[in-house]
Amino acid sequence: MKILMLGWELPPYNAGGMGVECVRLCKALSKKGVDIEFIVPYTADHSNIDYMKIRPAHPQDVVEVLKAGTTYDSSRYINVKSSGEAHSLDLQDQVELYEDAVGRMVPALEFDVIHAHDWLTCRAAIRAKMISGRPLVIHMHSIESDRSGQIHGGNPLVREIEALGLQMADRIVAVSEITKKSIIREYDIPEDKIEVVHNNLDMAALPPLSEENEYHYLNHMKQYGYRIVVNVGRLTIQKGLSHLLQAFAIATQYRPKSFLLIVGTGEQYHELITLASDLGIGNKVLFTDFQRGKRWRDAFTVADLYVLPSPTEPFGITALEAINYDTPILVSKETGVAEVIQNALRVDYWDHNEMANKIVGVLDNDNLRDELNQNAFKELERLNRSDGTADKLMSIYKRQAAEVTA
């Protein structure tokens, strides 16, 4: 089975969970004998990946495509031409050029199925399907209404691209039941066209902890009875950080010896700093900006509780990462991860008082914290052992390929 995979990112050049999940899926598929050609829209060194072939989608007369920012939320790219000229592009321009480049590459490639990830690759995926006649699987990690935080909301152009991609797809993969319902609600897609394949975590691929924790101040304060709440991710309306700040402000009234560590960046960065100040908790909330490597891992391990308060969260891979690093989780009821982890505290994202109650309950009770973590970790281990995502995708590929040849 040969698969043409279209994706916008792969670690370490990733914006978050989608790139991480793409790596995990491709690694699992390769063990099943799947031959994968993965096309990304930029030039990068992925020489550490030997289980699939990775190709950069260079537009005509462009020799190199570079991401313009150092943080994962940068939406600008630089195209370096053979003449040495460099041109800066916004995200929509890059989506168009990616489509054109993929269209030129497809005739020279052999594959049975096209597997594309999210709206950024939909136009290229449709072009590949029209040229090759091969079946198209669209894998939705999130949709525009999720990212905008509004039902039927978001960028009209992105919604149009998503709608066309989902209509043209032969099969749709959703990362959770929540995402499946959102796709049906937003785009009136038939239910039987969508299959849920939950995300998972490759525990063996995550680096182990090493040396002392990088968050020296927080570790020092824990010796004096302080407890730490952590969130890791993009600072966007979708992630619900304003709700967490309001709940944490209530929690500190009952549990003053508490800190909130927020790891990440995004368009709400300055807004959230201002909100923390307005709520009178500016001295208890630490913003680290974007982190990778050890400082990213250590953020999970310094925590006594990881909170994911998203108003809508297709999955929430960071919650599994927190469990892997021995931290219990509190998630909103609107998260896909709550479909696979039972030993998680749950709350309505808008219920600040109840969120605060649960935060205080864990911070004041080490036995509760440890029991939640131990039970959740056992669940995560079971998910890893019984992981059937590659088998589910293989089944989808074979069905779609068979329909074309029938």
C-alpha cells in the first residue's frame, strides 16, 4: 500500500499536536508495511526520519521555503528563488503555492490513496485527486469553528476550503466524536462518511526526564507548601485560558499558596497578561512564552495539576503528555481526550466556580492527586498497548482503494 500524505508540519517544525500525531501515525503505518510519501510546504532537515520519504513542495523557480518565525504560531513564509531573491508570503499565499507545487509533483509519484491533514492541505489534496483519480481521505484534527471558538464562526475563506475538501473527500477521519459531530453540524456531511480515529501518544518516543527541573523558582516554592497548576499550548480563544485565569483567581482565595504556569504563545498573549493583572493574580501567574525540549517537559513535571479548559478541543494531546510525565489532568467536558481517559476530572469550561473547586481539591489533597495520576497513567499504558489507529487507517485505505478498482 502506497500513501501520498499531505501535511503542513512535522516535528521539530511543528505548531502543536497535529504534527506530533502525524509522526506517530506514519511510524505506526510504516510498521504495517505502508510506503509513505509525505509532502510538507517548507524546506527542513528531517534526516532523523527513516520510515517514510519526506518531500518539500517547492513552487516553480523556488529552491528553498523557510518558515519566517521562530515560534509555532508564525503564519509567514519566505520563498528563496534560484536568483537569490527572497519573497515573504502570508498563509493563504503559501496554501495556493503548496497546491500548485503538489499538482506538479503528483504525476511523477505512485500511490494508492491520498491522505491529507486539515484545511491547509485541502486544496492540494483536491488537486492531487483530480490529477490522479485516486481516493482522498481527509483527516480533520480541528475545524474552523473550533479555532474561532464560535459555532458557525471563523474565517469565511477557510470555511469554504474546509467545506469543499470535506465534500470532495471519499472518506473523512475525525480525531474524536466531538469533532465528528462538529463536522456534521458545520458542513452537513453524512454521518456514515466520517470515521473516528482517536489520537494517541507514543510514550516510547517521548524523551525521559533528565537532571533537575528547569523551573527552579517553582520547585523552591513547593518546599514551602506551594502547589502548581500548568497549561501548555497555544494562547488562543479556542484554548479557553481566560476561563482558567478566572477560575484560578477564585481558587487562590481558598488556596493562596498556588501558582499558575502558562507555557505557550499566541494572539492572546498580551490580553491574558492584562487579564491576570486585572484579576489581581498577576503575581501568581507565570507566562513562559513558547518552549521546546527540556523546558517543555519540565513544565509538566513541576505541575501538581494540568488544566485544559478549552471551550472546544477536538482532542487535546497535551493532556496525554501531562499524564505521561506523572501529572493528573482536569479537562473541560468539550475535549476529545475525555473520550479515551476516564481518570480525568471534568468540568464545564464556563463554570469558573466548579473549576476552582476541582483545582483546590487536588492542590489540597496529595493523595487525590497521586491516585488520579496513577490511574490515568495505567489507562495511557493500556491505550498504547492496544493502539489500533494504524489498523483502522489501513482498513480505510483498503476499502477506498478497492472501490476505485472495482
